[in-house]
Amino acid sequence: MTIAAKFDAPESDADASDRGLKAPPAAPRRPVAIVFADVVGYSTLMASDEHATYTRWMALLRTLIEPETARRDGRIVDLAGDGVLAVFPDLANALGWARAIQRGVRTGLEGHGIDDAVPIALRIGLHQGEVFEDGARIFGDAVNFAARLQTHAAPGGIVLSERVRVALGDTVPEADLRDLGYVDLKGFERRARIFSIETDLVHVTAPLHPAGGLPSIAVLPLLEQGGNPEDAYFGEGIAEDIAMSLAGLHELFVVSTASSAMFRGRLPDPREAGRALGVSYVLLGRVHRRPGGIGVSMQLCDGRDGATLWGERMQVPISGIFEVQDEIVRKVVTGLAPHVRAAELQRAIRKRPESQTAYDRMLRALSVISSADRDTFDRARGFLDEAMLEEPGFALPIAWAARWHSVRIGRGWSPDEDKDAACALDLASRAAALDRSNALALATLGHLNAILLHDCDAAMECFTEALAACPNHALAWTLSSGTLSYIGRGLDAVRHAEQGLRLSPRDPMRYSQLMFLAIAHYASGDYSEAVRWIRRSAAENPLHGATLQVLAAGLAAGGRPAEAREVASRFLALRPGFSLELYARKRMPFRDPALREGFLAHLREAGLPD
């Protein structure tokens, strides 16, 4: 259980009475800065190597966390097996502590004789508020809020509440911050706006800008005006549909909604969105669901100077939502790419379901499938099941269900990776059979053909079809990079991986994007670039086994055997039963003979067992 799980709700008088404690509300309230630090994947680490994990975590507490807390006038309020709750008298000390801890997690044990094989990473959340004190303990909504906040941090990262961001003012450079938009926090009705801050492991980098001179656009989630946070999914889903229809055109560069989701829950200045996503144009708007109808207002804005190019307000019955989406797509195309032929535009517009219920359930799934919270993520599968049951011939929820199983494996949440992989393959095959223009289904099927069936020819056919149907599909570009690497086309693989990053510069699965770029550089023989990118991937997700495997091989290939062996030890802590013989027989993705033998040799040099 994480330390955050202990603070589901404020303690009641009865709860306090049961334990013989005086009820905290009688105590005075005082303002403090509250910090939660939580170990990423603690249960997995303990299952892999209980002694090493415990030893390293205790050493971090003793040699880094406790001294740094005292140095900054803070107080550790509570310690759990996998986390720390601390309070500080002011934000400056609290933020300084958080940055120092993240900086020192990987270096703070040098000279202390502690084994570094266990890849401990922390998530830290920082909030400010008033708390009740009862002796050494603290209580209050601010504590609960901070406990939930840290779950949205990247491994090695720090997230701030909006209250903290406002209080910090200009003491933190704008370039060091990233607005993550509005998120759901368990136990709180209202969505919370949060920010991430740059650390040594998580950098807030400027996005790559599109090449080729195409008009570039991002479609932001529509803001739900009804006031009910539970309805936010609807506006986000409409934006997804509009964006994917535009993405089917070769004449536009369309940033993925996986990245534009950073603005969910608010309407930013178009210039802010343009800078963050690297686009020239921004489509944004509002939606309001009323009994029997929907109100939609849209604006197409210049992302460079913020000017409004056109605006539109529409009132339609609920059954008319698809016509509204198609009309918006046509207006955008008329303004940005007027030479697109009507037939080509019609081909690009997404196929619509017969059932509004199936569509609604799919939109609900899309609103939670990218969540970093496991329980929230798991809800997506239930919504997708309902959509598939309602309309079995609707390919899109089937394709997203296939993607759900793939993401479940990638995030390390799968209880049975072989079973999840088989489910993903079956669902992707079904979706592609129903709709051969569904780029998500084709990209997922292509990837699974390569890594599960070792059929790179079939994989490349799927990717070719996916990118013909949707040339702006970020996932198809990224996953196709992997297959190109496996067959020895390293330079093409680099190009595909870079295009995937351009199309989704703020992707919640960024560690995966960076891993495929690193594999591409490895396949092209540029081992230093491979190590550079795979280190960034490992910083985003230090518990992803495939990332550590590629890092070990890259270091060995680059003539750094000692570092390779250290990383291999971390990999084996996660995969204690690994053997090169079994990997070569069942899991090895490389088809090119030279790459295949070279990769095995580099893994062996890193110390992985035969």
C-alpha cells in the first residue's frame, strides 16, 4: 500500500475516538507546505529483491532524505514502507527539498557502500494548505490532496498544485514548468489543475517543429460548460474525432490529441498552446449538453499571434453530433488546405457508429485510458466492453481495447503478459478485419505481428496501410520504427521515430517513444545516440524492463562494460528468470542476422546469463 492510500478521507471524530485520540478539528489550523514522496513500483521491487530494495530505501532515508529535511527546517510526519510525508514552513524550502531529493536519489549513496542495482525512483507532489495538528500528526483536506497529487508525477518528477504555482509566481522560470491541465484526484469531486517542474530526470523540453512546410494544427479538448466534471469526457471525445479526421489528410500536420490533452479542463491562450505543441494553428472550443441537444462553439486561432481566424456556434440534437464534427473538419480544411478534393476529405472523415450508446461508452474509455493511475486506467476496459457489446461491428472500441492490453503490459501493470499480448493480438486482428482503414488497429496489429509472431513482412504491410489511411498517426510512426529497426533499416527507423515525437511531443507514453528512437539509433550503429535516448526513456520509466535491456546492450556496444553490467543487474532484479537462450528463441525481435547476433553478444557482454 502506498503512503497516499492511507489518506482517503479526513479522519472522523469516531475514528479518532476508536483509537483513544482526541479529535483533530479541536486543534488550531496552520498553513504549511506539504510534500509527498512515493517510491515507484515498490511492490514489484520488493517481489524482485526484498533485501536489496529495503536496504537501498533505508539508506536513502538515512543518508539523503532525513538530513535534507532537517537542513531545510522541515519535519517528517510519517514514513510508510514506500513513501514519506513531510511538511515545511514555506514553499521555498519545500521545493528546494523536492529538487534536492530527486537530484540525490541516484547519487546520494555514493561512498556509502550501498548496492545501486535496485532502480529506485520517486514521484513527488507539492501542495500548500492549512492542516490540523495533533501532536506529531497532521490532518486535513490539504494532506489528502497532496497524497493524491503525487500519483500524477513522472518517475523522477515533481508535480505542483495550482495553488503552489500561483504562490511561486515568477520565482520559477516559465521554461521550467509544464501545465498538465486538469486531472481527477481520487476522493475529490472537482478536477484539479496541476503543473510539473523540471528536474534532472524529467526535462520540460521544447517540442520539435514539423518539417515540410505543411500547415500544422492541434485540436484541444473541448471545454464542458455544464459544470459536471463527469461530462468532461464528451468534449474530449469530440476533439479526438475531429483531430483524427484531419489527421487522415496528407496536406496537414496534425498533433496527436494524446499531447493536446495537456490542456484538458481549460481554454488556454492559443499562443501558449501553439508554443507548447509546436503548431501554427489551434482549434479550441466549448460544448454544453442539454436535455435533447448539444451546443458547440468553436474557434480556429493563429497559434503565433493568437488571432481568431473564424468562429462558429451550433445547436443540434444529440443525434446531430457527427454532422457537427464533419462540418468543423470541412471548415478547417477549407481555411488551411483549400486544395484538398472533396472525395479525399470524405475518405478522411472517420466512420461513424450506428449506436449513440456505443459511441458514448467509447468516449468514456478514451478519457481514462491514458491515466497514470492504475485504477482509473482499468475502468477504460469496462467502458470498451460495453461499447463492443452494444455495437459488435464498430471497429474503433475493439482497436482501443487492443491498445489497452498493450499499454497494460508497457506500464508494468499486467498480471500475465502472455495473456494480455494474446488478447491484444486477437482484438487488433478483429478491428482490422472490420475496418481496414482503422490506423490504430493496423498499427497495433503491425507491432504485435513483429514482436509476437516475428513476422516483420506482415507487420510492414500493416504499417504501410496505417500510414496511408492516417499519415499523421503518431503511434503508427513510432511503432513502425521498431519493425524497421528489427529488419536492419536503422536510418529509416530513426526518421519514423522522430516523426512520432513531432506528432505527439507531450505524449503520456513518452518513455516508449524514446525507447524506439534509441533502438533505431542502435540498429543504425550509432551507439552513443542510442545510449543518450535510452537514458532519457529510463528516466521516464525506470521499471520498464525492455528499456533497461536496450540500455545495457547500448553501453556494452559503446565500450562501457562496467556501466552495462550495473544496468544488467537492475534488469535482472526486475526479470530474475531471464536467460539469453529463452530470449533468443521466443522474444528476440531483431530479424536482421547481424543485428540479432550483435544484440545477443552485447547483452552477454553486459553480464546477462545464457
